[in-house]
Amino acid sequence: MTSQIDSASLLARAGELIDLAKAAGADKADAVVVRSRSSSVSVRLGKVEGTESSESDDFSLRVFVGNKVASVSANPGFDLKVLAERAVAMAKVSPEDPFACLADEKDLARDYPDLDLFDPTEVSADTMRDVALEMEQAALDVAGVTNSSGSGASAGMGGMVLVTSHGFSGAYMASRFGRSVSVIAGEGTKMERDYDFDSRLFAADLDDPKLIGRRAGERVVKRINPRQVDTGSNVTVVFDPRIARGFVSHIAGAINGGSVARKTSFLRDKMGQQVLKSGLNITDDPLIVRGSSSRPFDGEGVKGERLVMIEDGVLNHWFLSTSTGREIGFPTNGRGVRGGTSVTPASTNLALEPGDISPKDLIRQIGTGFYITELIGQGVNMITGEYSRGATGFWIENGELAYPVSEVTIASNLKDMFMRMTPANDIDRKFGTASPTIAIEGMTLAGR
């Protein structure tokens, strides 16, 4: 994986594309190059199953003619002049969009920090193979593990070059390294599966492969011979941090300005109101050094800042890009993300800030409840907040994890769940969405 791959030439090419678009009749324009490189090796039962490698530079040009907008994409080698003329011709026959626009010039990042997002370490296919084999063997060595679903290692990089017609020009790259393994315990109809993984910006920060493998093996062995439990209401449910991160993503989705504009969020009318239990805070920070989802500027050239999205349970901000903000009457807060030829808002380094109680003490205080390690299905309605998903995990008795449980459905409404959350203090901020263990009171559990 080579270092910051010739960003200067890509910036020059994007700038030339902007000039050609204006010459063809565009009033405003921006050009983006999304660069990616990746390689991976997968193994199963001691043998290599696959080796993959890919790279791409995807160019996108967005042009504005009055309130009309059009976007086109191309791969390297295209004719710049033809692409620019095609984009302008498309814009001229497009319907007017009163909200589509470039970021306001005053919002553009005139300087931006080095967030230390790129590790130039080269990881060979042989090294990735050896790491994957070591992880798998460590998992298989755990007593009770009977088979492997596979193990893998990966290395890659991605980045963005952005040039606009009103003066922004910038580029950044970020690397990514990963390791994962999935194994099986039990036999026949009583087989259980679980996994473990790690993903980091810098290769040296990755967990040791033997540790990842051992964790995967230990997790799956604990799931052998699960029981069913009785149906009940008013059950306290505890989300393992791995599951809690997904739950926090529901909060992010509900306060996304795009969902508010489309009226597909159950929190769309709650700005300035309490939406989480008092004392809870949700933060979002794009400028964390070596942060998993950090970026020096967003997809429109706007530099974001740390925001307390929800403070003491009260909703302070939506995630906003410029056009989405205009649609619902707010300025951008630098959360625009390029997706192909469009810009949509999204979170960066998002965190449910931790509480002051350990997971062990939290479970002890609960006494009886359900500790969830896996959720199944997609039963979440973001318009109404209705929540119903299959779950597996462990039953809590006398304040301790007693035995594995499966074939359970949990149900409630996200509005109520948000108001009944209690976070522990075990947050791990290496993930783009970070959350500690969460306990949620008053859920319905459907069992036998």
C-alpha cells in the first residue's frame, strides 16, 4: 500500500474539470475523486480460500445551472471536456431543485488539521495469510470449538480529493487494517456460531491474532446448549457493547437531518426537547486524531467540530449537510458525506458517553434480566419507533450471567427505550460508533 498517492495530480485534474464545466455553461460546480485500495486473504481449516485485491479512482462531477443540478461519474482515462459538457447538458434539462447547492463560501475550511489517519505500512499477502491462520488455530484450540467458518485479514486505504468552483481544494487519505475469525461449537442441530474481530487505522494498533482467536472461541463455547425462557413483560435487557453500538446507530438515524426532511424519523418534531434519559449525552467529533471515522473536512469542504448532539437527554442538533440544512431551516454542521454523486448527512465519531457504573455492578443491580450478545432480523420502524427483534444471549439470575438463552424476541418502542437507558462505564472509542454496555428497563420478552 503506497503512501498518499499523488494527490497533487488528482487535485489538478479535478480543478481542470471544474474549469471545463464553467466554460461549458455551469454557474457552479464541484469535482470529487474517491480513491480506494484494498487487499485481503481468507482461510478456513488451515487452507487459503481466497486472495483479493482491488483499486479504483472514481471521478464525480456535479454542476449547477441556476437551480438545476446534474451529476456524472467516470473512471480514469475519460475525456474531461466531454464529461463536463455532458454534465451541463443534463443539468439544463433537469427539474429545478431549490435546495441543491454548494456549501456557503463562509463555511469552507480554509485550513484543516492533520489527523494522522494514514499508515503507509505494507502488509503482504503472505503476512495476512499467516495472521489469519494463527487466529483460526487459536480459536480452534479452545476446548469445545468444533469447526471454523473462516478467518481473514485485510489492509486498505481510502480517501477523497475535492475541488469546488468557489475556492475549496483539499485531499486526505485514511488507511484501514482488519482481522476477523468465526468459529462453531457443538454438533448437529445444537451448533452455535460466534466471532471476534478488530479494525484499526494503524496496523500496529491491531489486537494480537491469538487474542482475537481465543476470544472468538471462548464466546462461542459459552453459547452451547441454550435454553428458552418464559414470555414476560417489564424485563430489563442488557446490551453487550458490540450490540449496543448498533443500538446507538438507531439514535444517529433518528437525528439525521435527511430523515427529518423526509419525515421518516420518529424524533422529527423533538428539537430542543428531551429524547433520552436525563444525564445521557451523545457526542460526535470528526476531528479526533487517529479516530476511526475522523475527517479534516466533509464532502462539501466544510470543517466540522465536536458537537454534543444530545446533552443531558435534550436534542441539540441534527446531522446536516448544506442542502439538507436549507431544506429544514438550519445551517450545515459539516456532516455531509459524498455517496456517489450526492451529498447526504451522516455521523462521524459518534459516542454514547459512558456512565459511572461498571458492567458487573450494573448486572448485579438488575438481579434478573436478559443479557443480549446477538440480535436477529431488522424489525425496527424508524417512522414510529416500534422495535421488535430476535435475540440470543444469557439469562441474568441473582445478579450474574447464569445460562445461555436463544429463540427469544424482545420488543418495545425506541422512544421508551431511549428514556430508560442506563450506560455502564466500559466504552471502547476505537470504533466509529462507540457505546458502553447498556441496560434498558421495561421491555417485553417473547419466549416459550
